[in-house]
Amino acid sequence: MKIYTLKPDFFKRRNLHRNVDRQKQPAYSNDRSRFMIFRLSQFFTYFGLISSLIIVISNYIAFRVTTKVDIRTYKKATLPSISVCFFYDIDPKYGPTIQESADHYHATRLTVKQINDLLPTWDQFVPSCLIVVPGFHKPVSCTHLDPNISEYLNLYSKCFRIFDSSFNKLKYQNYHHWGNQLVEITINKSVLTTSKIGVFLNNPTSGLENAMGNPSFIQFDTSENNQASITFKRIKIKSKPYPYVTDCFDYTQLDCKQRIRCIHSCVGELHLAVKNEWSYRRYIKLIPQHYNARFSDRPELSFLSTYCFNKYPQQPCTQMFYLPELGTQINSPFKENGSYHILINYPHGTEKIIKYFPGESFVNFLVHLTSVIGIWIFLPTIRALNILFYWTFKAFNFHQNVKKKLKLSHSSLKNGWLSHKSHPIRTRNQLSHAKKMSTRNAARIAW
């Protein structure tokens, strides 16, 4: 008798053939459509990730700024620089003031030093100047507190500027000095050739070159009154340096301290070096280098202005504006008629602070960036889409298969047969007919 034995690798080869057959069969129906949709989901996922990263990074590297305007009452008020001016007329006995040049422009016959020698000095013009200092019970002399007094001159007026140095760091609190006067300046009217005087308030780091026509310059008439009280309000602007769009520069690092002052000084000095003349509309600082200059109506050379503007193109990072507000002008019986008193009071209104902030800080940018990456990558977005598409198409295929089976069953029943796994099964009527036929045939054989 021949005995058949199984080879050792029989089951191994059989399982191998089964695995190959399983690999050939699709995981589930409509596998190609699922694969295409899965690839599309991958594409849109990574496309959304890259687009979101580009938007987030481009918004940050644009270095935009947002503006914040803060209007509040004064908690601490700093003292501005104060310029006291008087308007003058030159005595005709010194000859004509203006003379015509060969190119039909006009200039003063006298030099800056010669005109200044004809005008009153600080001690003659201001016999008394008192300032309230926090912590002191009595006012202090202005010159004792700050002896550096700058003098400026133009064709119409002369100004004395006090508190324009780095010393000016006085701060007043409203609960100590609310309603109190900060500075009282007494002016001697007997040395004036006209009845007009003026006060100019500005930032201590700013200049006085272009005070004429400035809103911070107010004028008084001493012919009818002998006392005036004024206050001021402050506007402060803070910008951001490069690389932000404001692209400001800290001009306090330079000698001129402020951009407008730098530009005016640049234009004036260059014009003075070329023509030895100064624009009659601007104030010139009385220093030895300017004594031989003359005031002229010659227009400033355009290329000089262009050069100076291009030399200082950036806006300052910090700007401070003091706008004086005239309170009252009265003829007080308590003041002598030969003098005029200017009282500068603590500001009762509000100050305005304008600040430029980064549109998005670096910390917020990092948080935003990592959040976008986390949403698109670290969270199983692709897997979630894959599962969604998988169950969607599985349900769709199941629905299609059910419809197909119902259709086949309907056609089979119509023919009288129901197919199940290729084994024919008779219906109830057919079985009953077959039973009757078999009984009849058995009766015939028995007969």
C-alpha cells in the first residue's frame, strides 16, 4: 500500500498563495477612487499649511504698527522751555535799516551784533522771574535755578529762552500745585520801543529758529493791560525705529536734538556760509559765529533745502509739543503800571499721548506660527480626512451593493427561482407540485 506524506513546506506554500491572493484583491471596493481622494486631501492639507505660513510670516516681516491714543488728565506735568520776546523798532538816528544789493535783494545795513547792541539785555527786560520748585515753600529765581539763558534775534523781535537745557527735569503733581502758578515773569515796559511782547512754549530739546507763525507763540499788548495768565497742554508722540514702517531716529544723540531744529540749522548755516546772510523770518542764535551776519529777504537756495531734508529724512522717535492757552488779560490794580506780569499756571486740561506699537510682537508671532503648524501637522488632520473619506465611500458602496442585490433578487423571483451560492432552491409552489407528482408516480408503480 502506497502512503502519501505531506511535504514540510506544504502549509507554508499554501499560506503564501493565500497572501498573494489577498494582496491582489482590493482592501475594499472602489479603492482607486479612495486613493485619489486621499491624495487630494494630502495636497490641500499641505497647500493650506504652506499658505498659512506664508501669510503669518509676511504679516510679521511687514513690521506694521498700530496707533494708540491716550487722553488723560495730568498726573505729572513737566515744565516746558519758556521764551520771552519783545518786538522792537530801530531808532532812525542810526540810519536806514534796509539797503538794496546789486542783485535787487534787500539786506539789513547793520549786522546781527550791531542790532543786538541797540536792544535791552535780559536784566533790563526781565527784572524778576520766579519759579515754583517742588519741595520749596517759596519761589526761586529762574536764573538761580538755571543760569543758562539763550538769546535769539530776528528782524522784528528778540527772545530770551530759559529752561532749555538738560537741567529742565522739573515735574509737578496736580495734588500739590493744582490751580497754583508755576512761573511769574515780570517785564519792564519802560525799555520797550513797541507795546508788543510774546511768549513761546516748546520742548526743551527743540529750537527757536522758526517760532514766528508757530501756534505755540502767543502775543500780548502791554498798552492796556498789565497782567496775563496762560496755561498749556501737551501732546506727545512716540514712534518705533527701523525695521517698523515708522522708521524713526533718536535725534537726541545729535547736537541739534530735534529733526526740525537740525534741518533749520543746516539750511541757515549753509546759506550763511555762502551769502553771509540769514532769512529775516527766522531767529538766529546769538553766538560769536553769527555776529557778522545780516538779515535778508533773499530766498534760501532750493538745493540747500533739498540737501538738508535728505540729510535728516527720518522722523524723530519722540516728539513733544506744548500748546499755550491764553487765560485772561487784565489791568490789575495790585500791579504797578510800569511793568507787565506773565503768569504760567499748572495745566488744568488733558494731555494727549500718541504711541505706535508693533502690530504683532515676536512672542505673539511665535505663538501664532506654532499654532498654525500644530493645526495642520501635529493634529492628525490627514488621518481624520482619510477616515472620513473611507467611511463615506464604504457607506456609498454598501448602498450600491444593496441596490444591486435587490435588483438581482427581483429578477430571480420573477423567473421563479432564488439563487443562493449557486445552489438552486425551489419555491413553495414548486415543491408542492413536485410532491404531488412523486405521489402519483409511486401510486402508478404500486398498481
